[in-house]
Amino acid sequence: MSPQDYISLEERYGAHNYHPLPVVLSKGSGAVVWDVEGKSYFDFLSGYSAVNQGHCHPRIIKALTDQAAILSLTSRAFYNDKLGAFEQYITALLGYDKVLPMNSGAEAVETAIKLARRWGYEQKKVEPNKAKIIVCEGNFHGRTSTIISFSSDPSSYHGFGPYMPGFEAIPYNDLPALTEKLKDPHVVGFLFEPIQGEAGIILPDDGYLKTVSDLCTTHRVLMMADEIQSGLGRTGKLICCDHENVKPDILILGKALSGGTFPISTVLANDEIMLCIRPGEHGSTFGGSPLASVVAMESLKVLVEEKMAENAIEMGLLFRAGLQQIHSPLIREIRGKGLMNAIEIDHPDPDAAWKICEQFMANGLLAKPTHGDKIRLTPPLVINREQIEASIKIIHQVLNRFQA
């Protein structure tokens, strides 16, 4: 079959809810993927940070296949011999009393919302059905009907109403606006991304996370950090909040928790919050399965033991320094932390970023634009110096040719 044959199959039989680049991938290893014709590419999307540990990391794949051959699923109707060990490992690693395992990142966000509301009614004594959660404009937390209710992106919410109440949005990185909102006694949580990923790698000011933590503590509001994209080594720390020595009240993880093998997510919190939900009030058939438990624990161990966060710091500095040497009028801004980076394109053609990504693809580098003019550049954390330098060369050549 030709690449177009595969693309046509998806177009004919699949829902049209994605707009992929016209490349058909069939193999991956580390920071490199190959298409069906054998051409190699540097992967600068990493499954939206799901593949932090690199494609098909041998330790993770071994853990997956070994456990899959023994026992994959029991449901939570019974205990299994793998979940407790995983729960002990991740709570000790990240410093929380309890963990609630789910599957997709959106499910974890929904879980965090339920936790915050229940905590608000039971612990903060908010009037029934009056709890509010503050969110940020430009957020991306998933696409469930609840989550799109507080999105500011029309492509996420338009035509899907009615919308869930109980959320109020403020500008990202706006501490005065947050301070004002937290005065409302009905506010139970502040849900935010330490770095906004889908918005185009938007970083807050230095000190923002620490001040958010202090404000939430002062007003007895839960600090709810969605680290599904920014966590697990991506920015050079195990979680992004570690850069300011901040511990969120509720920590939401996903994506790289499985090393890109299948959906695994978690919500972490201490007992005062987590034990507000009791048997039968929340759950997931696949969440906390023996297979998920083994894979998630190995994925975390790989990140820690192979010092991938440290490599993200070193390679991120090298990468941004290389980008800064590209003196192209197409680049409006370069921003990032660790290996979570983006370039913002300055060009009158609204499709310029997409066309640039097509040229990246033609030259052996895969990336995708977001919000029209921003290109995320987020390779696996196993990428090495030689691969970074080769990638910078591709980006430089493409931008020069595109401008010409």
C-alpha cells in the first residue's frame, strides 16, 4: 500500500476530527520515527509529550509485554498484586498521601474537578451546588463536555452546548485577577497549566507558581496543577511546579505516565482531599489495572534512573541557543523551558506555520502548529546533542528557504 492508500482508508472510515500532516508512520525508536516507505524523521511532537521516554523504550515495552502475558485487567471489583506497589511508589516519589488512577488525561481532569467540588462542600463548607473553580483563558484540559464548557477556543466548544456552570475564567499569568477572584467564598479551586501547551508554550512570569500557591493557601482554595503535558521531566524537573518548589494541592498527570504505550493518568492529593470521595462515588474499569500499574511504575523509574529531566535541561538550553542563532524575520519569538519549546511565526499568510511544518516534514523533522502561528518543538527527552544539532540545521534551512 502507498502512503496515500493509508490516508484514504482513514478518510473513508474514520471520523474527521483531526487534521494530520500527510505522513504515515510505522516504526519508532528513541527520538526517531520511520514512515511506511522507510524514511526517518526526528519526532518533535512526542505524542504531545506522551513519549517523553522515547519511542518503544525497551524497559517499558518489556514491562508491558511481561505483565500482559500474566494478567492485564481485573477491574477494581477485586484487589490485584500490582496496584499497591505502584501507588506506594508514585506517592513517595511525588510526596502525596494518595493517588487515584484513571486512563486519559481528560478523565484525570474530570476527577480533579469532582474532588475539588466535594472537598469544597465537605471541608470548606461551601453552600451546596455553589462551588466555583477558577480557570485560565487559553487553557486546554481536554475535550469532554464539562471541560469544553470553560474553554476559550471556539473550535473546542462551539456547537456543543449547553455548557456546565461553575467555572470562571481569568487571563493566564494575571495575579491581580486571581487575587480578586479568590475573595469569593464559593471558590474551591484554581485549575491551571504551569505552562500552557496547546496555547503555544506560554510561560508565566518567574515567581508566578509560588505566588499562586501562597494565594490559594491564604484563601483556602485548592491549587490544581494540570501537568499532563508539562510534567514528568518535560521542562527539566519531574514536575514543572518543582522549578519554584511548589507542591499543588491536586496534581494531575497523564501522557508520559505510560511512556506512550496506552492511556494512563493519575490524580494525586493528600488525605483531606482524596478521602472526600468514598466507595462507589467515582471510578474507572481500566484505571489501576495490573497492566497499567506495572507500565506506569516502570515509566517513572526510567525517567528518574536515566536522568531524563536532567537531559531535558541540557538539550533544551542547547536547542534554544541554536534557535537564537537563526536570524530569520519569520521568527517573532522563541520560548520554552527544558524540552518544551515553541517558535511563533511572523508572516502575513495565516497558513504559514502549517506550510513550514510541511517543509520540516519533507526535510526529516515532524512538528505541528497550534493556534495558527505557533509551532511546538517538543522532542522525546532521550534526544542527544547530535540529533539536536541536526534538527536545528533542518529548521534553519527550512526557514531560510521559506522566506526566500
